[in-house]
Amino acid sequence: MSLFGKKEKGEHKIVRQYQERGGDKLQPEYHRATPECPNPSRWHMYDGMTAEVEVLEFLRCLITTFKPNLVVETGTFMGVSTVWMAEGMKQNGFGKIITCEFDPKVFATAKERIQASGFGDWVEHRNESSLDMKIDGQIDILFTDSDLGVREAEVRKFLPQMNPNGIILMHDASSHLKIVREAAKKLEAEGLISVILLPTPRGLVIAQKRQGRT
Ligand SMILES: C[S@@+](CC[C@H](N)C(=O)[O-])C[C@H]1O[C@@H](n2cnc3c(N)ncnc32)[C@H](O)[C@@H]1O
């Protein structure tokens, strides 16, 4: 859609549709089939940006299973994955998620949603780029979900701060989307991380830092 002669940014279009509808729309996942995930419509999604619903469930479950003190998320979008993880943290009774979104318009929507969710106390949301983000202390879970092209740089940036027993997640790592999958394999080939390529519709890398692993 063109607004005032300018092409509307994908993220803004989804935010606008969400606001016009007054809520999320649960639907079958529509990302294309891949050799590793031939039936994507068995999964569910709210929109093409927010992680698959089953991945959201997995994130919440990972929080309650692993009980992290600090989670860092890159790419808040509307805050849906943030809120699912925060729900796990509320159940744990401790922990913090630091999430960043560099688009001010998208960030404003995320802020509203996080505050309205009832899980805002577990979240520090920042309107900044992941590559400028400064984090104090050890990261237990890193969930990278920003632009595809910066994911490798994000993992390299935060790797020294990763808990060696922690988890690195890289979303959008399907063989169709390629960039993130290749980045994860490259980091593995360099001996920096060990990866599992989870065959979800958009692909999810589950990784661990090699150095310092007990
Ligand atoms: C795929 S969406 C995130 C979806 C969200 N994690 C979820 O599942 O609910 C990616 C978001 O990252 C933002 N983004 C892209 N590159 C970024 C960067 N380098 N730093 C911060 N935000 C970024 C985009 O504006 C977009 O809103």
C-alpha cells in the first residue's frame, strides 16, 4: 500500500492492520515450505513478523525450564515474543528481559502492548539499535530476531558476555531465508558456537557458546 505516494514499510503495515483490527489475528503459518519443514501450515502465526505461535510457546517454556536471570532480545517489533518470555519470568518469580527496537513508531506500539500485558515489570524495552545496545553482566539467553543481515554481528557482539551454559537463539534460520542459517553455520565452523537447526517454518537456531562450556 502507498501512503502519500511513499511505499509503506512492512513493519508499519502490520502495526496499522493490528490497530485497525483492534487485536491479533491467529492464522495458519504462511511462510513457504522448505525441505526441512514441508508443512508450514501445521504451525500458527499472528503475522509475518511476530514469531510463530509454537515458537512463542517454546520461548516461554525455555524461560521456565532454564530459569535465566538475564535475557536479551534483538528486534522487539510489537513486543509479542517479549511478553511471552516475560510471562515465563513472572512464573519463575525473577529475571529480566532487555529488548531493543530501533524503529520509533514500532517501539511506541510495543511499549503500549508490553505495559498493557501485565508483564511489564519483567521487561526493559529500549528504542535503540541492537548494535548500539550496551548490556551489563552475563547473558543467559540471547534471542536474535532483528534484521536478517545483522544477526551474525549481534551474536559476535554479545558472545563474550554469554553464559557458557546459556542459550543463543537465532530466529528466521530456514533454508529459504538462508542468511541467518549461513551465519550460524559460519560461526560454528569458526568453533565459536555449536548449533542445532530446528526445522520450524521460519527456522530456529538453538546454539551454545563453545568456550567455557562445562
Ligand atoms: C521479526 S521482527 C521481531 C519480532 C518479535 N521478536 C516477535 O517475535 O514478536 C524484527 C524487528 O526488529 C527490528 N529491527 C531490525 N533491525 C534492528 C536492529 N539492528 N536493532 C533493533 N531493532 C531492529 C525491526 O524494526 C522489526 O520490528
